[in-house]
Amino acid sequence: MANATRSARRARKARTVGWSYSAGERGRNRVRVYEDGARGVIFAEFYERAAPGAAPVRKRISVGHADRERAKEKADEMAAAFRSLERPHAAELTLGTLFDNYLREVTPRKGDGKRRHDHRAAALFLECFGSDRRVKTLSVREWQHFIAERRSGALRPPGATRRAAADALLPLVPVRDRVIAYDLQVLRAALRWATLAGDGGGGTLLARNPLAGLPLPKEESPRRPALSDAQYRAMRRAADGVSPMLGLALVVARETGHRVGSIRQLRWSDVDVERGAIRWRAENDKIGFEHAPLASGACMNALADERRARMVIGDAWVFPAPADPSTPCSRHLFRDWWQRCAARAKLPAVERLGWHSLRRTFATEMKATPLKDLCYLGGWKNPQTLLTCYVQPDEETMRDALAKRRTLAAGSTR
């Protein structure tokens, strides 16, 4: 008897229900509109909860017309509305949440120096704007305020040159625009990442970058001194009085043009004496540039002599730390060596006349080299960086160019 009743109900439904359309997902926000042929109207059928956690109840309402296209639009609208109601309201992104996610998900994939700087810069922005600051409310006013605070020296990394109460009357040490721009690049990167990172609900953490297009502060005439040949020779003469490894470090820096951060982490397995080349590992390079260019004879001879004297091979460090040979010399020790050696050599107290000045010397002395070759030899990825920041004008090159200048013959410009 029951089976006959169900069969009759299905037969009656088949006669009365013809066209139908469904929107949404079954069990979540499904809305079905169908045409009741017997009545000539269209109904919408859906499930609704009386309260959170309650069992869903099926509901049916008339859409009030018999237009199928309008009924389909109504079903789509209702399904979208049910979907938005079931999704938790996303809290507005704060600066604290932004950096918490960025430092946890993106920063660990960077090199040691970049990771440390990310954390320092994040602390500066949180101190300047507050961790509860809504990211979308940042504007050019906050951008300029940060620049002014950093430039004056009032805003500094936590723990860096914090003055004691007795020093409160001393003037603040200003920060150069190059350092400020380096900090702002971290904020830029975090905001760009937030516009792409998903929020778990089909959207992104940040709909729009509020600081997009704002210019970084730029020094009009940055100081980029190069070490002259006379100064280099004076440093070489004074090097042995500072450390037995400093002379070799100076030779490698001058002859290869590489950063001291990469030089101090060289291993003997990176030195190919037979080929006359040095492998510069990506993990030790500021820009992650893995390359193995040739090196000068002076550089390779100095390395070969040192290896014979120390009788070391394999992955041993070329510049081992004096207190622990299983680790390389720290950047702080290299900086201390330079300062002590420069004092012994009586070098003038010129700002930025440090290890990097040898990188500028290399680029300037090799400026006649084809650009692609010079980039590979010195470890530059971007030729524009090489030309803008490292290669410098010098009188000898200019005099040689003027001496070789030729006069155009009449009509040769046509």
C-alpha cells in the first residue's frame, strides 16, 4: 500500500513539475527553482536553519511570476546570499596580523641577512604605526611620517643605539635615505604579498595595496668612494699587523670584486686552481647568484700559496674563525680588521670607505670589459646596478678617450 502511494505521488509530480534550475552547492546553499505546470507558476525551494546548529528545514516560496530567466537570476541571488551568511565575517587586516603572516610564511625562505632585516623593519613599522593599525587606512601621510622619523634618528630598531638617560641631551644620529628605502621595501613587499595571499574564504588578505606607487627616498649624491691603488698598497703593508688572514682577504676582494659576505664564506672546495676559477655559492650571495667565474693570476696564486702553507683541502673554510675553525669568520670580525688596518695605514676618515670600496675599484678598473662579462666576473645580475652604483669616472680613462677621439670627415654624418 505504501509503495503504491509513493508511486502515485511520483507520477503526479512528473505531470506537474517540468522545467527546473538549481544554484549553489548541495548541503550548503542549494536553491532550486521549478515550474509547477498545474498552477502555471514557478516556486523556489531551499533549506533554512531557524538557529545556528538547528536542523535545516525545507522551505518553498513562490517567486511571483512564470519567467524562467528571471527565476534563474533569483536562484543565483539567493544562493549567493546564503553563501555569504554562512561564511564568517572577515576581520579587517591589521599591521600586526600582516607582519605575523609575512614573517612566518615568506621571510623563512630568504637568506640570513634578509631574514634579520625583515624582523628589524617589521618592528620599526609596528612601533611607528601600531600593531592594531588597519592596513587599508595607511596613506602617503604615514609613508612620509615614517621617512621623517627614520631620517631624524628618532625611530631606530629595538636595542640599536638606545641612549641612556644621561645621554638624552645628545643630538640624534640621522639615518640616510638609502637605509630608509631598504626598510620601506619590506613594507612594500608585505603589502604586495597580502594582495595575492588567500584569506581562506575565496578572497585575499588585502583587496588593494594602499601604498602602491609611492616613491622611495633617494639620495641625490650618494657617497660611493673607491679604494685607490696607493691606499690598497698601504692596507696590504699594514695587514699582517692585524691578522695573518687579512692580507689574503684584501687580495681576494680586490681581484674578484665580490662582496665581503661571500668572501668570508668561501670554502677550499670552491677554489679551482687548475681552471683558475672560484665558485660563488648562491646561499652565500646577497642576491642568490650562483656563478663560477675565472679569477686573476694574482688571486689564484695567493690562494694556492695559502692552501699549501695550511695544508687544507675539501670543505674547510678559507677564512676560519680564530676561536672556532669549524665556522667562518664573522662579518663583525672582518669589519674590525678593516678598521684597525685602515688606522694603521693612515687612510683618511671617509664615509663608506670599507670593504665595498674594493668592489667599486674592481668595477671601475674593469669598465672597458664587455658588460655581460663584467657582470659575471663580479657577481652582478643587473647591469644597471653595476653602471649606476659601482662604475665611476676616472681621469685616466677620460684622458685616454680624448686622446683617441677622431675627427669626422666631411659628409660622414650623412
